[in-house]
Amino acid sequence: MVEPIVVDEEYRKEIEMARRELGVFITNNKCAPLMLQFAWNDAATYDAKSRRGGPNGSIRLRIGQELKHEANKGLEKAVQYCEIVKTKLKLKKVSYANLYQDSNESPRTEGRFIDGEEDARNLRKIFSRMGLSDEQDIVALCGGHTLIRTMYPKVSMGETHKDRSKFEEGKSTNKPLKFDNSYFKELLIKDASFSRLPMDYALVEDPKFHHYVERYDEEIFFKEYAISHKKLSELGFNLNNLDQPKGPYAKLNQHKGLIGIGIASVVVTVILGYLLKRKKNQLKN
Ligand code: HEM
């Protein structure tokens, strides 16, 4: 029988505090694109077969290895932002040590990097490896690219395009800080003045992906993005099967799907809350 999960009250409070603080930080520093990409790249290491990797913040522990990979260009900044929040709040329970069980994972995550050059086949391969093989999840989540602004000359907080991107400078959307369905609309226009990643084109060219690109008016996109993002943030957690990886942090790992482990996994949920709130405000005004 599965024992009920008891979440330490102090731990829960710290997670809530971190969530609020990160929300404010992201708004003030206009760094939602960076943080969303950071959260995604961390989650995208998940391997459904071995149940290793995933949205657990372990990306931070592989500085010099994973973070130095070109696919993660400039994401050290996101780690620094998380550190700022962690230090400011003087978090005791939510510790990076929570994540150490994944810290010696780097050899296993080799080959799980993404670089934007992927075609439709590779996109399916990446998401299937993560256990997200449904086309709806793939296209909805890739809608996160509505926030891409790495291609702009100035990205955020003094960074330049070169600090964040290996791709040509250009514009990838008309409104890079606005979370809406314009990514899909602009993909369909096929306007050559937009800079696109090969994976972006794959979404319009593959007939099954195309179906979702066309279908995504703002309402449907938001609804389905929220569902898929929740799945993303819970990768590796199954309440009915707590046979989680063993080791000193196994207990903490069990809480993962409920409140998230460590700051970086909080980022995933904060981002979603932030984006949805932003959207609501936009509709009000
Ligand atoms: C397999 C799928 C994906 C690939 C291959 C991919 C690849 C990339 C690449 C290469 C960049 C950097 C572009 C540049 O250098 O200018 C990027 C940026 C970004 N990605 Fe993805 N991505 C994928 C899926 C996603 C998903 C699912 C999300 C969100 C849930 C996401 C969110 C972002 C964001 C927000 C940025 C912009 C960061 C910024 O402008 O600061 N990506 N992606």
C-alpha cells in the first residue's frame, strides 16, 4: 500500500516564499524568457525509462559540464538569479543539497541536449524519451518559443545577443515578452524576415504538428499549454508508484510532484503562474 506523503510544513512554507519571490523577480527583471528556457532545458534531460534527470534543478550542479554545453548558452545567468532569491530568503529547508542525488548524472545526460536544429523526427524522439509522446504536448510546449528574444541585439539585464545565442541576430517574434499565440500565427505566415530555429519550421511542415499550430487560437493554446506544462513540471513523479531512485535524498524526491524539489523546479511552476497571470491582466486591459 502507498503510504501518504507527509510534506514538512516548514519546507512547504519555504517553497511558497520562493515561489512568490521568484515571481516578483521575474516580473521586475523581465527575464521570463531566460527562466522558462532554463526550466525547460533542465526538464528536457528527463529519461522516462530510467526515470533520471528531469525538472529537479540538477542542471545547476553540472556547471562546467551541462551548463557549458552550447545548448545551454547563457543559462548560468538563470542559476545566478536563483541564487539571489535563495540568499535573499535565507532558505534553510530548500537546499541545493536536495538535488545532489542527481549531481553525478552528467555522463548519462550526454546525448540528451537539444540545440534547435532538430527536425520533426528528432522532436518526437526527444519528447518520447521524456515520456511526452503526444503531439499536442509537443506543439503546445514548443509554444513557449513565443517568448524567444535571444535573437534580439539586447536580451535582458545587459546581455547581448551573442551571450545567449549561437544563431543569427534577428527578430523571432514581434512581441518577445508577451506570452500569447503569436508564435503560431507568425509561423503560419512564413514571413522570411523572422529568424527561426529549424525546429520551429518542423512544427509547420509536419502535417500532424501543423494541425495543432493551426488550431492554436489564444484560448485553446492557453488551455493546452497549461495542461502540458503541468505534465512537464511533474516528470519523474508518480504518486501511485513511489519506487523512486534510492539514496539519501529518496525521501525528498518523493515530494517532487507535489511541491517540487529545489529552487529551479519552483521556477517551472512560477513561470506558468506568471505567464497565466500576465495573460489575464492583458485581457483585462
Ligand atoms: C525539443 C524542443 C526544443 C528545442 C530544440 C529548443 C531549442 C531552443 C534553442 C536552441 C533556443 C535558443 C535560441 C537562440 O539561441 O536564439 C531556445 C530558446 C528558448 N526556448 Fe526552446 N527549445 C525547445 C523547446 C522549448 C520548450 C518546450 C520551451 C518552453 C516550455 C522552450 C522555451 C524556450 C524559451 C523561452 C527560449 C528563449 C530564451 C530567451 O530568449 O532568453 N523551448 N530553444
